[in-house]
Amino acid sequence: MFKISCELHLCFTKTSIMYQSHFSVIKKSVGVFLLTALFQFQIFSQTAGTHTTVTKTVVENLGSNVNSAAAELLPVITADGKTLYFVRDGHSENLSGQDVWYCVKTENGWSKAIHPHNPLNHTGKSSNVFNVSTDGNQLLVRGAFEDGEYEGPGLSVIVKNKKGEWKDPKKLEIRNYKIYGDMGRYNSAFLAPNGKTIIFAFSDDNNKGNHDLYFSHLTLKDNWSKPKSVKDFTKFVGKALNNNTWSEPEKIKSLSIHEFSEFAPFMAADGVTLYYSSNKTGGYGNQDVWMTKRLDDTWQNWSEPVNLGPTINSNDWDAYYTLDARGEDAYMTNNKNTLGESDIVKIKLITELRPNPVVLISGKVYNAKTKEPLGASIEYETLVDGKNVGVASSDPKTGEYKIVLPYGKNYGFMAYAEKHISVSDNLDLTAVAEYKEITRDLYLVPLEVGSTIRLNNIFFDVALATLRNESFPELDRLIGLMTQNEKMIIELSGHTDKVGSDDANLKLSDDRAQAVVQYLVSKGIKAERLTAKGYGETKPLTTNDTEEGKQLNRRVEFTILKN
């Protein structure tokens, strides 16, 4: 728990706020586009007794390309910080009272706001984007839609087609959602960065209309534990979230306080740090933004919530807080010195209020043979136990994808598509560092005779043929592939760099190929479908004159001989 003290000098005029439903209608005031708050901000840790002093922060109005004379509400920033979705309330071009608009970041700042029509907006029906998946290829939106028609309260997902265009929204199958969605005036939701958990806020008329926080997990329509085939993986990851069902919402009891209202949840890219709005005691106004961190995988245990302080919260109503993956800049609605009824502003965060650092991985998924981009499902896992920790998808037109990986684990990640075999990749993030952006392209090899696939995520003890435990998830996928293709016969080939004698390298490569065969046979694959051969240093992929080249040349591959 933190004590906060601050000396704050702000140059703006006070305005008042009036809210209708869960959106705001904010009285207009006129002012400048840039607010600079100069202050001494000290956060003291009661346990550690340390403090950090920050001397300057900036609250920046995003300007007339983003903001208008109408009310801009509910900002949602993409993980890469390049696209900003928001709601405009009462704009003359709207198809309804409240429509979705968006801006794209360019070299010169934000583009002029774009007003999309169907499927993001609908005539006579207010719309909003709750959030954008980390990969940027799925939108979680308000309302239950089927075949492009609105059915009633609920959530829907919008994904892209092969032309890169948004398809009609399709409702999520959330168990007993109607019970929760119908019990109050309104609700909000946020899809966690791993694509597998939704955090809700439901309003309960039995609790004086106050909101409580809930969560729901992605489940499968069929029982699934270990994958039996590439098809199973594709079904699990899904080209859209609505390929699966969601568990019944469960209240987060430790954060839902009786007689107070908690809503507008936003989870940072680290998958741990949750921001939400509450009117509980200890705030600066009648609704403040608070921060807490998830302590385990039950989603019920959270750290003591911390108020974000007077640089974020005012003496009025504050909510709808959003961050990109970098976690340094927050976006939210502000009613101080605005162009219209309310504007979207960017706030540079002090270190203590930022989420844990992550790595943003982006790239494209390609057909390894034709080099054409592919739409694919993407999974990432922790290598030590093979646990699936997140799902995503690539753009069907461009093949572009994005995932965020928190520090502290060694990860494997790979793409899946029908009639293709994934070439997996890995990234060791066990050592915590700062925010990074990394480019990694993923490749899918056509499922055909003659194709050779590198097994990137198998690991051996140094100079030995002993498989390490981190190898098993990769080998289990190979087992799934061979189980699905019962007539497939493959050769496992081992390769080394040129360090050491020719004979030693030849033996080591053969022993490692044999070790893989032995593992596959121990899991039920018939020995006659497998051959093993060591090639030593005779088939290098690149030079052995660099450490990077040597690493690329040390490998185990399999080649499809018959299928």
C-alpha cells in the first residue's frame, strides 16, 4: 500500500460533468491543447521505505484531428500504439447517438478521425469497441450480433477476411450471459492480452445499480488437453474467438466492494496489471482510476488497489483508461480545456504507475515455399511445461501478427494453418529487462512429400544427446502431426557446427536424431515410420565462422518421405 503526497500546480479552468448511462455528456469549456502539470510527486513504500521523486509530467490534448466539438469517449489504443479507437457522442455524421471512430498515427501525428460504417457502426444502434486484440486483427464490440443483425445485449467479435476487411460481428457464446447482462443498466468488458480471459463489469439493480467486476475464460466445445493434431491446435487457437465458448462470468470478490461501483476494466500488456474505475473511499473525486496486480491464475487474488493520484484523477468523474504495450503513456477522456464536450488526452506516466515491462513481437506469417503471406492462428507457450499462455491470429491478407510476452519465462511460439506444418520459434525472457520490440517472421511449410521442417524448440544438454524437458512440447506436436497423418513416414536428421572432429560431430548428430526417434516411439509412433541419420557438419545452412551461424547449423530436422 502506498502513501501519496503531491504539490500540484495546474493551469486550467474547472468544468463540470454530467453522465448519462455509462457514457458522458460533458459541458463544454474552452482552453489550450497542452496542459503541463509541474509537481513534486513522492510515493513512499511502507515496507521498503524507499521513494522516487518525479518533477514533471505532461497531459497532452491530442488535438483537432482526434477531438471535435462533440464528446470523445472510451479511447482504446492498440498494442503498438498506432491506432486509436474511440466513441463520438452526438456527432452530426453519426449513424446513431454514439458511433465508433478511429485515428492512425503517422509521422506527423494522428490522422484526421475516420468514421467507419458497417460493420463497426450500425444505423440507429449505438456502438463501441471494448478493446482490440494484441494482434490488432480482432475487435471486441458491444452487442450480440448474428449474420450481421443485432440480437440483443452481449459481446461480439469482428475479425478480418482475406481482403483485410472487417467481417460482420459474431456473438460470443458466454454461458448464462443473459443473467448478468440483463440485471442492470449497462456493462463493460475487456479481453485480456492472452486472448483467453474476458474481464466484465456488470451493473446490478439489486446493489443500487453499482457495478462489480467479473471474469470469464475461453473454453472448448470439445474436451481438449494435449493436442492430437494440427487441426486440434487450430480449433483451440481459432481464427476468431467465437470458435469457442466462454465460461459463466465469475465475480472477482476481492475487488468488488459492496455499495461501491467498480467498472471500465483495462488490463495492461503484461497480463497482470489491471486498471479500473471505482468510487470507493480514498479517491479524489466521485469516480477514480485505480491499479492492482493479479497475484495468481485464479483471477481472484489481487494486490491492494492503488489510486493513480491527482495527475490522473480529478475531483470529478474519471474512467476509461487505456495503455499501449510500452506502458509509458496513458490515454483517457478529459474535460479540462477541451475542444468540445470532452476530449481524449495522453498522459506520461510516472514509473510507479506503469505496468510490468513486456516484449512486443511482431512479424509476418509466410508460406515457406512460396513466400506468400498467410492468415494463421498463433499460439505461444512456456517451454518448461508446454502450457498454452496465449493465442492470436495473423492478418489474412498481409500475414501480419503481434503478440506480447511478459518477462520471466522461456517461450515458444508458432503459427498454424490447415495443410501446413509450423516452424516454431522461441525467445528466452527469463531475465527481466525493459520494454522491447522484436521482429520475428513465422513460416508454415506445406504438408507434402519432400518438405523439410526444422525443429527449433528442441534442446539438448551441451555436447550430449540428452533431450531436455523444454523439448517435449515441440515433439508432442510432431506426434500429433503423425497421428493425424497415419501413413506419413519421416526421416529425422541431426546436424552440428564444425567445432570438434568430424567423427565426433557425426556421432553426436546421429545420437541426437536417434534420441528424437526414441521419444516418438515411446509415445506410440511405430518405429517403421521413422528413420534417423546424423550428417554432422556436412550440411551447414550458413557460415560456421560466427556464433550466430554455428547456432543455426546446430539443428534437428525432419523430412517427409511418404504421406
